Amino acid sequence: MELLVKELRVSEREIAALIASAPDRYKTYFIPKRSGGKREIAHPAFELKIAQRAIINAYLRKLTVHPCATAYRKGSSIRQNAERHCHNRAILKYDFKDFFPSITERAWLSYCERHEVMEKVDAIAAGRLLFRRPKGGRILRLSIGAPSSPILSNILLNDFDREVNERVSRHKIVYTRYADDMTFSAERTWNLREVDKILRSVINSINTPRLTINSAKTTLVTPKYHRQITGLVITLDGRVSLGRDRKRLIRAKVHHAQHGKLTKKEVVNLAGVLAFAKDVEPEFYTRLERIYGREIMSRIKYSVQGYVRE
């Protein structure tokens, strides 16, 4: 309570009112999913977002996240996630269904009790500030759009990640989880034969959060096929690459930018894509500089300065 009074600069009575109404103070909208259907995004109200960030800085950043969880961490990236698997030949990928909404306030309260993170009354108050009540529902769930949801998902899956990693490591399997994408890799396909049993066993043994595998997205790939991890390609010689199609598209956009065929917004978006490309595959970025010139590349890079997104 004192932390929030200080951060929001309001009275204890106003903080109590915020806690009471917090689960319903979200603005929602929908965006299309790549696989079809729509994904609900719920952004917390301004003062609630401040409270969530205060809880992140005061408490959540101090809690343990397993090294196998590679998303939402400072210094981590999808490239580093993919690199852990690049020297293995066989890759098995799983996906959680409705990942954030499946993580509930109950998982948080259970975690706080097991690890003695907060007194029960404080854990309940924090839960109301960190979890959302979907329209027409009663259970408080993590929202896609709250600044606290990513780090909370990693914290509350720490026990899951630890147990899965310990059990698959006995079979010489590398495991990482990037948000709801789980990747298992090994030198040979037969090494991965126990993964499904282990994964489902761990899910069944953990009461909270209640996770569900999206079986439709389970895939096994070997060097005979196009191997991708979180959107990046693993080459036959064990490198992480953007992939030919993505590089072809980037080259075309740089060419259009060179000839003034992109809008300001498109150039700014391209600057972000190039920054990502430079991190994933620096040699590709260097080739672009040789082809189009450093002046053009710098012009694209600095297009973000002073730009205000709509």
C-alpha cells in the first residue's frame, strides 16, 4: 500500500478504490491471429499501469525466472533462443493454448504461499492489480497488453520450466521456452521420443497454472526439412538465419526506400526490421550496406528520430 501511495501520489483510500476496481479497468480490442480468428488485447487504465510497473520494480524483478525461459528478459532475444538449438539436428516444437489467459490469480496466490513472497493480504491485493476479469467471467486472468503479464508468466512457470528441463536433460535434450513456444532439440530424432510423455506428465503434476498443449501446432522437423524456431531459420551448417524469403523482402524494401517509394511510416518500420536483421544476421546487414551504401542505411536507421506513431 505504501509503495503505491508513493508511486501514484494519492491517498490510501484512493489506492483501496483502485485495488477494488482494478480487474475491470481495461480497454479491450481485437487483432487477427495468423492462424485465423481474433486475439483479445486488454490494456490497463493509465493509473493501473503505473501500479503494475511499481510492482514489477519492487517485487517481480527479484523473483526467479528459469534460464530456459528466453522471452521477456533483458539481453535475451529470439536469436539467442534459436542459437541454443542450432547444433542439434532434430527439433520438436510445442505450443500452449491461450497462454496468458490460462494463467490465473490462483496461480499467483499459490506461488506466493509456496515461496513466501508476500503476506496473504498483500498477495491478494497485488493479484487484483495484476490480473484482469474478462467480461462476463469471474476468474481473474493475465491479460495480453498489461506490462506485468510477460514477467509474471515467466515467474509462474519457473517450477514448470525447471521440472521439464531436469527431466529432458537426462535424455540429452535441449529445452527452451519463448513465451508459449516450447522447443526441444537433440542430435537424433529417437532422443526426443520421451518428450511428449514428460511434458504431459509435468503439466498434470502442476496444479497451477493449468496449462494446455495446442496439439495442432506440435511439429517435428529434421535437416531434411525447413527448420524454424520462433520465426528464425536454422541452416544446415548450424547457423541462425533470417531465411531467404525474409531477406528477399528486406532487400526489396531497402531498394524502395532508396528510390523514395516508401511512406515515412514504412521507412520507420523498415528501420526496426533492419535493427532486428542486424542482430540476427550481421553479415546480411553488412551486405546491404555494400549494395545500397551506408548513407542510405543510415538514413533509414535515423528515420525514427522525432517520429511520433499514430
